[in-house]
Amino acid sequence: MFEPDSFRPRPGGGGVKAMLRANPVMWSVLAINVVYFLVLEAAGGSESVEVLIDYGAKYGPGIADGEYWRLILPVFMHIGAFHLIANSIGLLVFGGIVERSYGWRAFLAIYLTAGVAGNVASYAAGPTVGAGASGAIFGMLGAFAVYLYFNRTLLGSSARGSLGGLAFIIAINIGFGLTTTGVDNWAHFGGLVAGGLLALRLSPRVVTENTYGLNNRLLLARPVVRQPAGAVIATATAAAFAVIVLITVIVGRDDAGRNRDLSSDLTGRAIESLLLQRFEEASSQARQALLSNPPPEFLGVLYVIKGLGEAQQGDFDAAIRDLNRALTYDLDADTRKLAESELTRLTGR
């Protein structure tokens, strides 16, 4: 669907070195994604909510407390092997042509800005756990669309066909996200908009360079790519991040009420999971609720649920610690009796 970039020459030669020289940022990002995934797997699993939170996933309560790095690290995190593979394919398909078209500096600026903007949009939509490069990849799609549009006169039918193909891909992904659970459509939308807007300033543009001879006679007219200067890239990226930070601060003002709602929701789900004897899920949900700054009346129940789940998973030291902590809070008679009975079973006292 996409023809080779007509304007930027490839490095000479072949092999791995030439491939890396052609797309240094794309391959670096891919390597970071894979290494980060392996670290998550070694730490307990990339699909574990607790591991994701511990290693920097997007999580509303943490961001509200000033952990703004949770808007950057998730760009390189993936939840499960399928998530990593799907985003890696998107990066390989589009990353190379976008990096060669824009140059590595502008490509890196667009990728990071779109990824962070996607996380901010997701954060604004809800404080739940999230991770992935989807926002950054949608930002690449937006940037490539801008590139094709600005240079459509010279590219001709190639640009029109590619723009149509991009529109189709974006529409399919949006439709898939709207009909499938677990897809962060807000991150996709935020990345697409941010990538497209920044590309309006950073996109290379083709101009005609004329060569004249004697008597101002036109000897040669040829298309030349005009790339933005490094200062332009830096200024535009800084302005984009300033806007993103402002939006994040504004969204964070409403987090007190949202965190209470999240705590109530997670507590209810933890109780339900415990009743269904899904102990690992109950313990994980209780931990998430504890991290969301719950009201004091929730604390005792949450530590009981967390302790019971840990006991069933064989983590007896953690279970004893959390059940003892639970008993320091006001509990109703039945919950207190349950905690004391489990402690007796675990300690033999």
C-alpha cells in the first residue's frame, strides 16, 4: 500500500548495520519494549495488576499524587505477549517509513508526545491501570497522514491511495476498540490527535528548487525536502508537553471524588471475587483499592480480603501481616471473627 519514500535516500549497503542506521529510534524503541516486557514477566507476570502498578503503569491515584512518570513509562509497557506482538507489528509496519520521512529527531518527538498524550486522555477518562504503545502508534498514523497530505502534489496517486488506506486502518481499529472489551480507545484517540497536531509543525515539506543560468534562464527545477531545524523540533515538542502537563493538572483536580468512586468499585469487586473463591483476583483488587487512597472505613475490610487471598496463595507471612493490620481497624463482628479465625489457623495460636 505504501511506496518507498521518494525523498529521503536510504543508507548504502545492506545487512543489520544498514537496517539500524535507517531506523535507529524505531529499533531502539522495539528493543526497550521487549526488555521491559521480560522484566515484567520475571517480576511476576506482565498481566499481573500488582506488577504493572509496581513497575510504572498508568494508574490514576498515583498520577494524582504527582507520579507523572506514570504517563511516560507505560508507553514502553505491554500487558501480555499478544499486546506486545500486536504493537510491535504496528511499529515495524509504520515506524520505519515515518522515521525515514521525518528524520529520527522529529520521529522521536512525535512518538513520545503521542504516547504521553494518549495516556493523559486515558487518565482523563478513568483512573484505572493501563499500559501500551497504542497511543504512540496512532500518533505515527496521524503524522504519516499529515506528511502525505502536505506532499500530495508531488506524490500524486500514491499519496491519495495511502491516505485512503490510513483512513481505513484507523476506522477499523476504532471500530474494533468500540466493540471489544479491554481496548483503551481514549489512548488511541489522544495519541492520534497529538501526533497529527505536532506533525503539522514538524512534517517535512517538498519545495521546488530552481537553478538559473545566464539571463535568468531556468536550467533545472527539482523537488527538495525541507526538514524542520532542530530548534523548531525542540520548541514545538516543549510547547506540546506544556499543554499536556496543563491538561494533566486540570484533570487531577477532580481526582478526590473519582478516587473514592474507584475505591468503592474495587472494594465491591474484591468482596465479590472473594465470595466466588477467586482468591488471587480478590487480593489483587484489594491491593488496588488500598493504593487508591480509600476512605478509612474501607481499610479494615480491604486488609482482611487481601490477607485471605494471600493465605490461599500460600503467602503466609504477608497474610499474617495484613490480617493483624486489619484487626487494628473497626470491623463488624463477623468480619473480625473471620480475620481472627484465619490468623489462628495460620499461626497455630
